Amino acid sequence: MSGLLLDTHALIWWSARSPRLSPSAHAAIKASPGAVWVSAASIYEADYKARVGRIPPLPVPTLEIVRAEGFSALSIGELEAARAAAFVCAHADPFDRLIAAQAHVHNLVVVTKDAVLSEMGARVVW
């Protein structure tokens, strides 16, 4: 597998057409039709944070956004879980750890503004 893996904020900003998404991140997503993935962790994170008020409400559930944008959902398997648990960095966010692990396992580039993912060895674009 190759392509892009969107961090949660990148997915939300892409779908909202937000100027907070960097021009290079926007160009990378636009140039990768059919090769853009969204982690099951991001689907959970966005819907959960919207429900509890940590981010603004989403217009529709995240999985609907993923499908409407033509992206593919990426499940979390035992290899990704084990890799996420094995990171020795201090990053405590379990969602980011899973996304970085999925990027490693599936040879994906993460679209993220979070520099900590590159500290975990993930290739990133922003």
C-alpha cells in the first residue's frame, strides 16, 4: 500500500475547506485521488470529540465524510497496535501513536501539522 494517511485535523480541515490546511497538504491530497486513507482511530477521535464538545459539531458522522470525499478507511490490526505500543517517544496521544504506526506498517505519508509524528519516524507532509 502507498499513499497518504490523513491525521484527524487534516481530514476535518479538508472536508470543511478550511484555510487552516496548509497549501502543500492540500496539494498532496488533491494529487492523490484513490490513494488517501483515514485511520479508524481518526473516525473514532473526530466523532467522539465532536460529541463531547472538544471540537465543533461535524455536519455528518466522520465515516460519511470519508466516503463522500472518496477516501478509504484503514482498520487497526494487531501489527499496528503492537507498533503503536512499542514507540519509545514521550508522545502520549494514543490516536497519534496509532496513526504513526499505521503509516509505518502500510508505508503511508501522514498529512499532519503535528511534528511529533515525524519524531516517531513517520514520513509527513504539511
